[in-house]
Amino acid sequence: MRIGSNMKILFFLWIALTGVQPLLASAMTPPVQEDLSSRNYKLNTLFKLSGLQYVLGNIESVVEMAENINEEALAPGQGEFARRIMRQAYSSQRFYRMLRRPFIEDYKPQHVRSAIEWYRSALGKKILRLENEINNPASQLARELFAKKLLKSPPGEERISLAESIEGAAYRTEAGKALFLGYVKLMHPFNKKVDGKGLRKMLRALEGNITEPMREVVLRSLLFSYRNIKDKDLEEYAKFLGSPAGQWFTQTTLKGFKKGIRKASYKADLIQVELLKEIESGGPDYPLLKDIAPPGQRYLLIGRRDPFEPLVNDQGLIDVSEPERRSEARLFGGELRDVPPLALPVFVKIEDQHPQLYEELTRFERLFNNREELEEMEDEEYTGAIENYRDALERSADIKMDVSPLQIDYDALRMTGFIMKKTEAVAMFEIETTGYAVKKGDLLGPSFGSVEEVQDGQVIVVEKFRDYLGNILTNEKVIQFYQSPSNEGK
């Protein structure tokens, strides 16, 4: 007994001298939990940076391009009809909330940090902009010309391999299938070609049959999106998607997307029932159908002629067949409206330090301010000019600038004090645990805004930008005195 007691005394004496915690005590210490506000802030940052709000629109565009992969299951025009019903049944805001839910349920701090770091990088921002371009109607002409070129001169094996790697690691094919099958289910009662075929059996067969055609549609859209990106940059993107953080992000997005589709489909089914009742009643006004489907399509979708369309005119019988789809008219630079305007200080730096890029920007600015010259261009020349100017604008956005700790998102800036130095007003800001003094003329915020005025309780920041036509745009931000949550309501 005495030996055992002595051993215990020596053991605890050794712990006291070395500062080592006993293994048992260490195992019983609960892990530090990230507080709720910090978690929500990081998730909101990730949602904003990753463009999560555009996921539904992007997959709708993929399905629109894939609508003809099985015309027995989904007749021409029915995809748009189904989309309108779903959007009426379940708004994009509600879908976005459903999409977010799995991220909250399966929150992984280390993966969130890695994903935020990727989407904050210059390459991450560029790829996201280009991927979202597929959802822009203004890019339709460029997509059609690209598809024609793709058939004549396909890209090399390395580029195709990279696109396949990205497609395999991402969620678009599976998300596209889920939405396509949702449309098929919704349009089943309106589709004459599937009369007598069981819906469940048909959906099970389609599940496997449309995988490869949908994958081909996704690959074509990715090749279009990445047409101006170098292979080494795509390798970096594939590396991120294959990482634990990338896999967590894409699989969680897919999980949320499928949940949203199930919820939207359930709500859309209720509208489908009402539509069928209205059609079976014989109309003739069809108020619900008119509310959902556009003129020229609503009667075609239910297999009836539009009674308001005449059968004859001065030239004789009117051709009531579906018109051939044509390329969208040129927007004379309007295709570039989705490119964010360039912060004016960045443009000034380009003028001073990047003469070749500055010459490109000014040359394209003159071109896109000259409508007559744009009208004289051939389609391919016009599309090339759009793509080259877009590339120059995106390279301009990637120019590195010296920034101070105060040039961060406005949500992260906290004005905690206000003092007068002689006749000059100075606002005090706190970022994490460091304090900063801000006066008129200082740069503040993520877009190189300049402090215009410091008043008691607020700071006014003016941001200046240059758009693709050379117009100078001004934006004003007002930062109010920070009220901590504990002081609100006092």
C-alpha cells in the first residue's frame, strides 16, 4: 500500500512540474464549440461567394438544353411549361432556403474555411462567373456558334479529360437528371406519346437511360464556360473539387437541390391537378392555364388550337407549325452587362502600369460605343469581340491592388467610436481585436471606396466604378455606429 501511495504522489508531482494534463482528464474535456453567430456568418459568406442562389437557374438552363434527349418523355415546349408551374408553386427564395438546409445540418468548419478560401481566390471568382454565364440569355448566340465549332474541331484529349474530371466531381449531371425527371412527372398527363405507360416504370427506366445524354449536355456547357481558361487553371479547379472540402460542398449542394426539387414537385403536383380539372371542364377561358403558359404555347401544350389565332390571312392558310428557333438578336454590348463594373482605382492602375491591357480596354470601349460598326460585323466576328472584351474585363478584375485591413466587406466593419482632432472628425473602427482611426479621404470597404464624410454616428463612403462602355458609376455607402447585440433595445 505504501509503495502504491508513493507512486501516486510521484505521478502527480511529475504532472505539476511538467504541466502535462492527465490523459483521463484530457479525454473528458469537451471540445470547444463554435458559437451560432460565427457559424451563420461563415455559412452566409460561403453562400454569397459560391453563388448558391444561382444553382437552380443554372440547372434549369442545362435541362432546357437537354429537353430533346428523350422527346417521348418530354415533348418540345413541355420543359418550359413544367418550369413555369414549378416556379409558380415554389418560389426561388423558398428553393434557396431548402438548398441551404443540409449545409446547416452537416456543418463542417474546416471544409467551410477551405471552400471560402477557394471562392475568394481570383481563379475561383473567374470560374464561377463563367459557369453562371450559361444561365444568361444574352450568351445564347455565342453558345450556338461554339456548338457548331465543337462539331467541326473538337478540343484536345487533355481539355476533354479535364472537363470530364470536373463534371464527375461536381453535381450538375445528377442535379439535371433530378430536375428533368421532375418535369417528366409533372408533364405526364399532358404528353400524348406516353398514354398508357405507367409513370413509375417510365421514371425508373429514364433514371438510367438519360444519364449519359445528360452528361454530354453538361460537358458541352462546361467546355463553353471554360473556353477562355487555361488547362493549368482547370487542373487547380479539379483539384479543389476532388478535395474533402470540394466534395463536401458539391455533395451537400446536390443533397439540398434534390430536397428542393422534391418539395417543389409536391407543390407543383397540386397545381397540376387544378390544371387538369380546368382543361377537362372545357374552358373556354382557361384562366389558370393562361396565368402559367405564354400565348402561342398554352393551347399547343394541351393539344388544342389557340382559338384566338386566325386560320387564314390575305395570303391564304396560315402555317400553324412550330416556327424554327433562331439565334437571339444581338444586344450590341448588352451581353456584357453581367460583368461587374471595374473599380475606378483599378482602372487607374491599369492605365499607369499595364499599357497593353489598357489599350485593349479603350479599343473595345470605342467599338462597343459604335453601333454601326457592330452591325457590320459577321456573327463569328461579333461573338469573338464579345468574348475577347469579356476576357479583358475579367483580367482587369484580377489585377492585384495594395489593400489595407479596412478594405473588407462592409458587414465585417464595426464603427465603435467618434472623436474630434482639432477641426477634423475621426471615426474609430474595430476589426477583430485591432482598432483603426478613419478620416476623410481614407479608403474603406472592398471596392476601394473613399471616405467622403465623417459625421457623428455615421461614415459616408463613395465608390466609383467604370463600366464596359466607359461610363463612370457612383455608389454611396453609409456605415452606422455599431450597436452590439447586448445593447440593442436599451
